[in-house]
Amino acid sequence: MSDEDKDSESDSDDTSEKRKKKNKNIKKEKEAKKGKKENKESEKPKEVLGYIEDFNFDIKITKASENSLKISLVSKEGTDNFESEYTLKDLINENKVFLIFENIDEVIDNLKLVIENEYLSLFLDMNYDFYFEFFIDINGNKKQIRLLIEPLNEDSKKKMALRIQEQNKKIEKLEKKNKKLEENYQNLYDSVKKNYIVQNQFNNIVYKANTQKNLSIDSKIFKTEEEIDFIKAIIFDRKYKNSEEKNINSFSLNLIYRGTRDGDMGQNFHKLCDGLSPILLIIKTTHNVRFGGYTETYFEGTNEYLGKKDDNAFIYNLDKRKYYNIKKGQNAILCYKNYGPVFYGNEFSNIFLKEPFFKKKGSVAPKGDRFETKEDFEINLGKQYFKPLQIEVFHIKLNFNDD
């Protein structure tokens, strides 16, 4: 090979290398432009704006022309397509509410907002045509709109009919299952209700057996011997624990006054109770709260208010099994002819009964008023006023053994 041929071959190799390099650069530029285009495309708003789950359709709203929009429903499988095109005039003919919009762009913006916020529903008529239903807000008033979205072909209509039939079969199965569950629930409910009634009847029998058994005293308020023992223990502890007589044989609680039996006037109470001591008062209210008081002095039907001291007096709540002692040196009871058994207080009496006892409200005192209560109106469970349902007064007599 001559030197000239060698030079020619060398030039050819250089040209080929340059061409390859140039093509490679062109390819890179194309790829870069393509990448930028794809990025721009991804930055564009998605055409699909909503999704109707019940029917597996995407909702699209597009601008068909300067004066019209297109609403499309596209199935997830891409096989069933429904759409309708509307001008602003068409929309106004469908519903006058569209008069508020000046152009088709305003309508599109509003419908997109509706779809994005899911303020829409989808309905089918008997011909399997879709109705797109939504609301437009006008000054706080929601206006209902319905637009028909028509099938693009008969094949889509047939497929939709089959799909609806399948859905109806599923609904029918679910309804049967639901009916069975309702029947099971009703049977269970009836069984529980029957058991509850039986248990409740049994509880009432037991309750009556416990409360109607013979007590050691004549009372319509005390229910059990344990309640009577609660009162006994308090009285014996304060009055007789330092006595030479150490053992209680029995308490004799003699009923001397019952409001429903003897009358609810002051004179009825004083006629039967004046001059007797110790005295135990118990009241049952219309709210079934039971409380009362104890004093070792005696009541009098005086013409003037008369307070009497008693350092052994106390008031109590029988339901909570709590009692509250008198503060030392204080008047414990208040005597007056028109009053019933009153346990003294300052602004309010701790237990106040004014004739007629069953028609007028009684009252109790706030905390710490002469008696050692910790909370306001404590013996009446926080309520200042009460209405008596029953009132009983007992004269207490104690008997002792000589062991």
C-alpha cells in the first residue's frame, strides 16, 4: 500500500469517528428534550378529576371548545364510555342556576371543585343512562343539578345492564344475609329480654322477702335489722359505753308517731312526742333518701321559738351509714308549736319540717352548720330541699343484763 493510500484511509477513519460522536451527541440532546417534555407533561394537571367507586368509573371534565365542555365517564377497564358535551346555553336550559356563570371556563372551574371535594353522586335510570348529580353553592344556598351523561354506543349500554344485574344479585344475597342476621339478633334479644324479666322477678321476690320479714320494731322506713343495729351502736357508744352496765340485751324502739297515720300538723307531732326522750327521727323522701336525727333532750310545743342544747345529739344518713355529731355547746333542737321535729341550724336548720309536713318542702343545712357535716346538704345527698314521703319518731328504751 502506498503512503497516499495510507493517508486516505486514516482520513476516512477520523471522519467515521467524528460522525459517531456527533450522532451520539444528537441522541443525548433528543433524550434530554424528551425528558424535559415528560417532566412538563407530569407537571400538567391530571385530566381524571374524580372516581365513582360504586360503578368503577373515572370522571373527566374537559374543555371541548371555547364555548363548550365535555363530561366523560370512563370505566376502569376502559371498555365502557359515557360522555356528553354542553355549551353554556345547554347548561342554562338544563338548570337556570348556570346563569351565574359568564363563560364556560367558570363552569369548568366550579365543576372541578365539586368533583375534587366529592360533592357528587351518580344515578342510573331504567334505560341505564347515567345522571351526574351535584350541588352548586350560591351565597350559602346549595342548588341541586342533574346532567345526563349518554353512552357512546349500544355495546356499553349492554355491558352496563349486565353489570347492574350482577350488582343486583349481590345486593339480593346481602339482603338475605342481613335478614338472617336480623332474625338471629331478634331471637337473641328476645332470649336476653326473657332472662332479664325472669331475673328481675326473682330479684323482686328476694327483695320483698328481705324487706317484708318481721322486724323487731314497727317501721315502714327501716328495712333490715342491720339498719337498726347501725343506730343502736351509735347510741350505745355515746350514752352507755362508760356505764357499769356493759352488755346490751335489747334496744326498744317504740314507734310513737307516724306522719301518714297520725297527721302532718305540728299539733299532731307534739301531742304524741312532747316530753319524751331519747327521741329518734327518721324521714323517707320522695326521692327514696332516708335520714334523720337523735336527741336526748325532749321537744315542746312552745308559742315562742326555743332552742335546746344536747352534746349527745347527732344527725345521720341511713343509706350511706354515716352520722354527724353535734358541735359541743350548740343548740341541737328547735321547739315551736307549728313545727315538727327540727334539728337546729344557723341560717338553715339541719332538719326542718313545717306544717303540713307532706305538702311543704323540708330543708337541710349546708356543711358544718352546728353538726359536723363535711359537704353541703350531706344527709340529703347534696340537695337542700326535700319532700317527705314518710316520717317516723321512736322513743328509745334500753334494757341491760347484769353480767
